[in-house]
Amino acid sequence: MELLDLTLRILTGLLLGAAVGFERQLRSRTAGVRTNALVSLGAALFVIMGAFSFTGAEADPTRVAAQIVSG
């Protein structure tokens, strides 16, 4: 079940990024479908890895997401 959950999260990130890229491509803006899909896929993977990498009492998986936003 965990593998299915991870796969759905990764695919959701990829598809939503592609949707944003498709909208930008329709409006003739820079960074189209591929770029936005890859960036959102990378961000989704970083957040997923951050959520599963930190364990313990002082672990805070939201720190990874915060660094992605500030980066």
C-alpha cells in the first residue's frame, strides 16, 4: 500500500506540473510542459524523501519543503 501511495504522489506532482507547463505553453511563455513537469517532479521527490528520511523526536520533515520554497 505504501508503494501505491508513493507512486500516486509522484504521478500527481508530475501531472500537475505538466498541466501548469501546458497552460504556460498555450500563452507562449517560457518554461513549457517538460520544464515544469520536471521541476515539480523534483520538488515532489524532495518532499517525499524528506518525509521518510528524518526520524526521531526532533525530526521535522517540513524543513525540506521550506527549503524548496525558499530556493
